[in-house]
Amino acid sequence: MNYFFENINKNEILKYLGYRTGEVPADIMEEIDEAISIVKKCARPKYVFRFFDKDDEVLKEIAVGRDMAELLRSSFKVILFAVTLGNEIEMEIRKLSFTNLSMSVVVDATASAAIEAFAEELDKSFQKEFSGFYLTDRFSPGYGDMPISIQNYFLTAINAKKEIGITTTAEGIMTPRKSITAIMGVSKEVQPHRHRGCENCRLFRNCEFRKRGENCGYEG
């Protein structure tokens, strides 16, 4: 599955770069085009997923917290999945940080947008798999009151280390960095889809807009 590269949203890249409104300089857009080419060349996208019954013992260490209880309230199946762009793009970003710092930053942002697009494409495949049912929002360790410390349990449950090479530190930080883990529920009932909100954004902890008391205006 590598067709996701065609769907990288340039506005998403600009968000990661800290742009919100106004005209973007032409040289930045040129760098974004070059960065997309670099990501296409260097990324090695992989994914793994597992379907569980809602009452499976495995989920007791993972689906924890009030937010999870609410998200999965009417679900009968639970999807755990992980996606990664692999180590090669990490190495390229690091190499560029020594030779072309500006491009390194843009490629990093582009890779972040790419892994998000990859996860969204996998979301769509799950909707086809469970045609006739309704999927919840995607939720990841570190969102809301779901502790990032459960990351290791999560990766173990889907055998992500062996199958796609994702590991995690004791603090829950994944390697390769351009990786996403997420949980979704499958229900017979129509599911509310909430505004993503700052507290559920992957950039929450390091967001420059939030530090200034602003927001990026993203409505995903």
C-alpha cells in the first residue's frame, strides 16, 4: 500500500511547518514539492492490524480511561493498528539536518503528513471490511486520558515489532518516529465523529500555536 503518497495534503504539511493563514512564499512551496519527492523515494510504508472482540483480555491493558470507555461504548469489535514509514526516511531527515537544515525541516513535516495520510487510507480499508457497520473515530495512545505508557502493550498485542519494526522507549516514544498506533471501534450504531480538537492532536505537546494561546484552525 503506497498509493497514499498521491494523497499527501499540502495544507497539512504547511500546518506542521507552522503556517496557518496568509500567502505562503513560493520558495517554501518549491521545497514542499521537493520534499514530497524525497519522501516518495525514501519511505518504506508498512502496516499491521488485528481485530479483537470488545471483551478480549488483551484490551484490558490498552483500552483504558474514560475516553476509551466512551469511544467504545457501543462497539462489538475493536481494531488495533500501526503504520510506519520505516527507518530510511528517518536517516534521510537526519542527514539533511547536517547538509540542508531548511530542507530537513520541510521533509520532516512532509513525512508527518504522509504517515497521517497512510493511516487515513487504512481507515478507509477498515470501513470497507466492516461494510454495513459504523467505525468510531481513530484514537491513539497519548490522546485525551489514554496514557502513552500503554504503547508497549499496544505494539505487543499486534506484534508490530516483528512484523513492521516499530519499537518503543519506556516513555512510549516510538521508533521509527514517523509511526502511528491507533484504536477504533466497530459498532452497529451510527457513531458521532468529534472535532479533533487540540487535546487530540498529535502535535499537542509541542504545538507552537498552543504555546502562543492560539490554534491552527485545523478541522480534521
